[in-house]
Amino acid sequence: MNAPTHLRGIAALRPLRGRHPAVVVCLDDPAPFEARAAELAALEGRLVVEREPGDLSTRLGRPSVTVCDRFLEIELHAAHISPEEAVKTVRWLESRCEECPQSGVDMAPHTTHGRAPA
């Protein structure tokens, strides 16, 4: 699945930039992710859901789940990502130290979908 490396060009997400990591869900049934919204919020993350095909689906694909950091850099993007994996990635994004070079490698969660290209 081809995806951009960041989501900064999407106007609907701009209010999150610099403030909150985001989990962008383009699914017909986002209920499993909505059930974890409070857990994401406790991590300062935000859940963005697109139930019907629209701009996010056009840009990211449908079905798709995209996890990005506070600066809307894509960390994880795939057609099928579990809510647990999305929350785990947000937890890692919020605990890593941007100034520590090893934090991006050694502490990265091991996912079934891999990381977005740098």
C-alpha cells in the first residue's frame, strides 16, 4: 500500500500537529478502535475516524489504519492494524526521546506491519 510519509498536508489534521499523535482509521466499522479512544487520549493521542469513503480514504486507502506522531510523520500504515498494535505504537511514540538516536531503533515496537519508510 503506497502512502505518503507524513500527513501534514491534510487540513482536517492540522489542529493535531505539534500537539497529539493520531490514529487515522478509514474503516466501515471502527468500533474496535473507538473502544480504545479513552486509552489513546490518556496517551495524548487522538482517534480520527472516517466511516464513509472521503478525503482521508482517497489519500490513505480504504481500508487502512495509519498511526502518526505529533508532527504527523507516519510511523505505521497498513490495511489491517489491530487496535492493540495502534495503541502500542502511540505509547512508544510518546515515550521515546527524539534526542536519543537509539530510541528509534532499540525501543521500537516489533509490529507485523513494519515501520513507514524514513
